[in-house]
Amino acid sequence: MTAGGNVGFFSRLRWGPGSVATVVSVAVAAALLIALGVKEGDVVLEFSGGLLAFVDLIVLVAKGLENITPKTLPPREIIGAQGVVVLRVTPSRPGVVSVRGELWSATSNEVIEEGERVIVVARDGIYLRVSRAPKEP
């Protein structure tokens, strides 16, 4: 993350397989058209390749200027909230819990099975630390 709180250029989640494939295929097409145009002396091929390369450059710059703000961490008020285990939580492997209608990665010092109720006892970065909620009478 940069000092301003924005995600850095190459760590963006929006650079998925489709974006990468589009940029690469347009760059390859541009290079091929330019190479064929130079070999054949065809101005139309050279112009088309240059135009594709220019469009590719615009896409790269536009993607680079996107302002993506990462999701903020849950507030400290989430400590003490109750939730339900969605994916088993063990001391050696984080699981998933639903707290206040949102899914969170969670850790615990005990094994807690799916469907069991938990209480959030702390927040460790992007993880919620949970413990088994007391059984209701």
C-alpha cells in the first residue's frame, strides 16, 4: 500500500486474467502488424499496428490511474460480537466465520466446527481471533 492509502500499481486485484490477456494480445497484434508492414512496405499495416500499440498504451495508463481503495479493516467495536463458523477453525489452520453478515478469516486456539457460535476476542490484522461462545441454556 502506498502512503496515501491506495493500492500500488502492480498489486491491483483488477489485473485479472482477462485484463492481462487483452493487453498481451493487443501488444502481440500490434507488433505483428508493424512487422508485416515493415517487411511488405504496407503503410496501412504499419498504421494499424501503431494505432493498436497506442490503444494498448492508453489501456495501461488508464489501469494505472485507477484509484482503488482497499477495504478497511473492521472497527475495534467488532470485538465481543457473536458470529457463526462457516468453515472449520483450528489452531493450525484459519477458518471462516460470519459476523454481522460479513465473512471473515478467523483464527482460534481451539477447534471450532462449522455451525458453532463464536465470540470475537481480538483482531489480528485481517484475521479475527475467535473463541467458542458459551452454550445458551
